[in-house]
Amino acid sequence: MIFNPIFHYRNIIFFLLFINFNSFGQLKCEDFKTGTFYIENEKPDNNLKKWIIVRTENDQIEYENELGNNPMFLKIKWIDDCSFTLKLDVEKLKYGRKPIAIDPEQVLRVMNIRIDGKCMLYKTTILDENGQEFSRTNKFARNKTIHNIG
């Protein structure tokens, strides 16, 4: 077999283009730092509960079911591009929903587990008053369609 440099270089270029096109459009952690996101949870009675999250670099507002509906205000502190903490914004508590299960002094830690398409699977961890850790895994999306990424 004779080595053909043109054929060899053409294969290398095709391979590099293939890698570029496959990674094009893949979201990264920093794509979830700011913007509007959607969460859907199925409740025990099989009803679907939805939240809309509007996030800036330092703040997060969570709405139940639709924008403007019963907001909860939180402050964000970024640990890195893939994890952050949330704490109730006590100055804005009077303007929105007062969560029953969260003490204003509690801090929720949120960490990215993986990204699949336009969805991020994440884990939220909180310590109770006895120092016991509770965590929950969920997903949110950059668009209104939540994909199953179990």
C-alpha cells in the first residue's frame, strides 16, 4: 500500500471537523449561570409542579407555574462554574413567598452532576438544625421542555 499524503490530510481534516460539529451546541456549566430555567417535579399525587427560575449573577427568583406567580427571592454565591449556594434574600421576603421548610439562615448547596442537551441534572444539599445533611437530585432546563436524564 502506498502512502497518499493528500488522502491522509483529508481524513485528519474530516476528523477535526467531526469533533467540532459534535461539540458545537453542547452546553457547559457556565451556560446555566444566568438566564431563565424550568423545573418540573411530579408530586406524590401524580400532579406536575412547575417552577420558572430567573437567575442573574447574584440573584435567583423562583416562580411557581408562571412568571409573576408567588416569587421566592434568593441570593447566589458562586463556588465555581458548576456549583453555588443559595440563601433566602431576607430583604425581599416581604415581596414574595415565604418558604415553610427553609429557615432564612439556611444555605442550600447546588452542584451540577451532568449536562445532557439543554438540561442539567443537579444535586441540592441542605443541613437541618441538627446538622444532618439532606440532599435531593433534580433537573432543570434552559427551555420549556424537560428531557428525562435519570
